[in-house]
Amino acid sequence: MTGGHPGALTPAEEEFRGRVRALLAEERVRALAAEIAAYPPDTEAARLPVHRWLGERGWLAPNWPEEYGGAGLGAAEAALVTEEMTLAGIPDDVHVLGIDIVGRFLLEVGTEEQKKRYLPALAAGEEIATVLFTEPEAGSDLSALRTTARRDGDGWRLYGRKSFNMKSQFGDVALCAARTTESSVAMHGITLFLLPLRSPGVHVEPLPSLCNDRFTVVVVDGVRLTGADVVGEVDNGWALMNDLLQLERTGIDFHAKARRLLDLVTERAAATGRLDDPAYALPLAALDARLRAGHAMAWQQVRNLEAGRPDPVGSAMAKWYVTEQIRPVLDLGLEICGLEGVLTAWDGAAPDGGVLEAALRMGPSHRLASGTSEVMLSLIAANGLGLL
């Protein structure tokens, strides 16, 4: 790190960012991004050629060891890939689910057999891994989940219903949380399994949402799994989810989304002459300052991970602060763009390819994904300030 700003990059990191940015600026990638933005309502992005192009260089999971398809780099390079993909308009759900969550779990607690089976294919962009945690009655409080894994000889039979999952209709495998032991302590008795999503007994159906990408409902009816499918220790899934999901919350991905939106809105203001009007210029400058602050907070969490000193409270602060800026960016975008701001990509005449309109529909989810704003505030109050 250079200077005092946590987001200041070393020369090697700057060089890496430049190479990733150059790849994402290639005509084939720009054409793909434009194609994705114009997808009709019943089509969504999943396994993409750009994932393979990044994977060929070890950049889809640059912080993974080379033996598992990565580049043997660090947390900073992983954050840079996330930033650049988002700024380039490449959807990040598959990357976040498969690399940042499932891949991290396997790297941390997976068996060598699990790592060899799944990680190289994920890092190459050839397979998709998703997450099956949330249930109709278990959202932010995952200790309330009711999916069960019943003993069947030397294995288990899984039964349950998962909801509000993304990309499961395209997935090859899912990290699934199920209750293996009934206990008076709700957090005890949860186990994580690797569930092949194309197994007989797995039914996936779409769940309508406001976003371009659909949620899904996944019903699991008696799929048999063995000890080879267990991630970590039996009955210790809650501790793993609690510890490892916190490492997901640097805020880098959310900041990049907010920055891309603010840059588009600022460009629109300049193109329409509104950037000369203090009524718009001052709020834009204020939001730019807030996003710079959020960027510093997010990068501090990356540096903490890099140093092997993750900060759960700092991560909660960064995630909360960055996601809370997206709403005012969208509000100001509507003021500046007016009615044109609600034209969809499918209208053909939408400014900036309908990015603002899509973001307006997606907007509320940023305060929910990776832990709601209320949960983040509770973590800060309890663990950081000692108020609860």
C-alpha cells in the first residue's frame, strides 16, 4: 500500500488493474455488456464468455492458489477484479455467489477432494455454484431454517424449501444449509452440504421480482448426500456462516455499483447542461464525497483481509454506509434525467441503455443483500459500541 489511503494501490496492483481494465475494454466484452443490457425481460445473465476470458488468465478468482485455477495473488487483486467488472457493466451475481461465497467456504474448510472437484471449474468460469440459505421463514435469522437432513445409513436425505435464491436455475452445485440435529439452541445442529442441483429430487421454479434477474424457489425432496458432501463439520454450519459471510462484506461490490451510477448521472447532467446549475452540481459533489469516503472504508476492509486481520464491525460499517448512498444517487438521477430515467433498456430510446431504470428496480435490494442495513446497525451497536 502506498500513502495513507487504504485504497491507494502499489505499482504492482496498479499494473494488475490496468491489465484487467484493458481486457474488459475489448470490443468482445463491450459487445457482450451491451447484449446483456438489452436482454428481454425473460432472459438473464448466467454463465458468460467473459467469465471464461478472465478465468483463462486466473483472474476470475485471482486470490486463489494456482493449483485451483487462481493466480496466487491477494485480496487487493480480488477486489480490483470485482470493481472493474462492476464498473464495466458485467453482472456480478454469478461471480459473488460462486467465487466470493461458495469458493471461499471451500478454500477455508473444504476437503482436498472438494477443492479439486469444484474450485478449478469455478475459477475457469465453466461451472456455477449458488447458495441455498434463505427460506420462507428464515431470512436474516438463518438459525430459524427448517430444511432438514435426515440420517440415511452413512449419509443423509435432504428435505426442504429454499427461497429468494439467485441463479439456481443455472447452477451446477449449491452450498445448502440444513438442520441435522434438533436442539433447544437454534444455532446448533445446522450443517452445510454441497448439493448437486441437477439431482433427481431437486425442483427449481422462478419467483417473480422487480429486478431483471429472477429469484428462485428450490424444493429439495429426499436427495441423498454422503459425508463427502459435508462442508466443514457436521452441526457446525452456523459458526461457519457467521464467520465466513462476514468476510464477504467489504462493501467493494456495492461501492462500485454506486460509483457507476453516480458517474452515469454526472455525465447525463453534463450533457444536459445541468452540471452548471448549483441545484444539481452541489448534490452531485456531496454524493461524490460520500462515495469517496465509502470507497476508503471498503478498501480498509480489503487491507484488513490482506493482513489476516478481518474486522467484522468495520465490515458492517462499510457495507451499511456504502449501500445507504445508493438511494440518494438514484433519487438525484431521477431529478436530473426526468421521465427519460424511467425508460427501460427495452424501449430503445432510454439514455445510457436504461441503466438507471434497472437500478431503480434493483435499488431496494442493496439494503437487504449480504445482510440488511438493520442487521448491520445491530452488529455495530452490539459488537462495536457495546450498546446491546
